[in-house]
Amino acid sequence: MLRKKKNHKAERGAFPAERQVFKLAPGYSSFESEFYEALRAEVPILDACFGKIERLTNDFRLISGEKRAQAGLDRFSENVKVGVSGRSLMTFADLYLDTLLTYGRALGTIGIDRRSRRIKGVNIADPTLFKAVRGSDPFDVKFKLNAGEREVKLPDESKWFYTTLNPSVKHPDGVSLLRGIPALSEILMRIYECVGQNFDRAGNVRYAVTYKPANEAEMAFAAERAGQIAKEWSEGMASARSGAVKDFVAVGDVDIKVIGADNQVMETQVPVRQLLEQMISKLSIPPFLLGLNWSSTERMSSQQADILTSELEYYRRLISPVLRKIGEAYLRLEGYGCGCTVEWQNINLQDEEALAKARFYNARAAVLENGVKGGN
């Protein structure tokens, strides 16, 4: 008994393969760190948020406890090697904060040249290759490779520094700033994928040309006339590619319609904005810093800027000990016994006029207060 073979080629032509959509695997929580970098690449607004946070946070200078060591400390801060191609402590702070925000933890080390006994650079480890666990002492931290349960002992713990973001009892090794966003991002990318598919189907306009014979005499030549109409229509559409305009002339009842013109594309502005609002609220970035023209009052924008300032101050508190440790290591190797502090520049999210008014009001209040105390 012969069986009719299926036309797989026709099936593939009728149902094109589904495009690859960014989708998280089930149970992704145990492999969260593997998705964060891909998540930032798939959703540009997340990467923009991280860039804004890093540029607004890292503006500092190391201040030595001894004035004669300040010039050398400034040169070291500007020229120290960072990894393979980076230079300056500012570059290191950007990479360290980026790693800390993305993965929830950051581990770095100070490289010392054995011959010259000078710092040759600072480096940051890949946080996806290890995890931090508690040791026998509640204040002791040990590291294990993600590929196994073997503990990795740091060669010289005094040269290493380790920072966690938002640690808790269940997550002592910190949590990423992107925690909770992958589920929203999956829905957002699904909407964008559907929008692209709709434009593939309806954006390139296609026409349906229908010829209806009026009587039996025309029915006899229906096939021949349909072929002529199809030929002339194809030539007219092809001539438009070269910029020429060619009219289509037909005799009889010919109906031309645009395929899909009556269908309405689903509105996506509201759900997309709702998803973006959830993401941006998690990252504490005001929408106007990302170029989003959402309606907001001047007072609301000022309050959002104040909230962002408090978030940036928190990140500065996290990386200040690391910067001090690097600066003090340089001073010790140079023969200085003093320490150093991190002097952060003011976070300026307001215009100069508002800052000047604030300084004026503060100075006026101080004068009035001193006058009241002097009168008493």
C-alpha cells in the first residue's frame, strides 16, 4: 500500500519558523547570574539605567593624610592599570560598581610587583565563576567555584576586597539590582516581538486583485483575462521599484483591496509603559534622565531627583572602603604611615540657580540664627 508523502517544504513555507525570543528557562532563579548580562543586552533601557548610575556615582578624589604624599597619590589614581586595558581608579570604580549592581557581588584584588614592591594594577574577578559561603566563623567568608563544591582559598586575603549588594540572612552573598526584572522583561520582549511580526505581515502592503466576469460570454475567457490582469499588475508594481509610475487599466468588474487593511493592530503603548514603570521604579532612575517624556510636575521631578541622590549615596558607601584600601596600600608601599579618605563630589541633579538659592537661604538662616544668639 502506497502512502502519500507529506510535502514538508510546503509546510515550512506556509508556517515560517518562529523567531528566537529572549525567554528565561524554568527555574532560572538558581542560575540568575547567567541571565543578567544577556538581559541588559536585550533591554536597552536597563543598560542605560546602569550607565546613568555609574556616571552619577563615581566622581571622587583620594585625599592623603600627609600633604607631601598627595601628589604621588593623585598620579597613582590617574595612571594605575585596571585589568587588561583600563587605567585610573575612576575606571576601576565604574567596573567594580557595574559588576556589583549586575551580579550583586564584586570581588577584586591588588596586584603587586614582587621585584619593585609597587602596585602594578588592580583587577576584578568574574562573579559568575564563584559563590561566597559562610565559614565556621560567622564573620568568615569562603569562596567556592560554581562548577563544584571545592573551596577556593585566596592566596593573600589582605590584597583582596569583597563587596555585596543588599545582603540578607538567606542571601549573604548579595542580590542583583536586576532581581525581579527578568519576568517583566520576558513579557516586554514578547510584546516587541509581536509588534515586529505584525509589521512583517502588514507593514509590507500586499494587494488582492479580484476579477468577476459579468456574463457567460466573459466566463469563457475568464482564465485568459485573469492572466493578463495578473501580468499587467505585476509589471506595474515592478516599475514602481525603479521610480516609474505605470497606471493599471482593466476592462470589466475588477476589485482591488489591500490585504489586512480592515484589521486593527493591538495598542501596546499602555502595557509597555506599565512594564517600563515597574523596571525604572526598581532601579530608582527618574524617567526624564532616560529621555522618557512622561507627564510629571516640577515638584515630582525634584522629589525623584532627591530619591536618586539617596540611592547614589548608598552606592558610594559600598565602594568607599574598597577605594580607601587601594589608596592605603599604595601609601604603605611608598613608605607612608598615614591613611587616606575618599572625597566625593556633590551629586548635581538640580540646576545652578536652584543650588545658588539654597546656599543663599542657608547663609541667611545662619546669619539670623547668630544674630538671635548674640542678642540673648
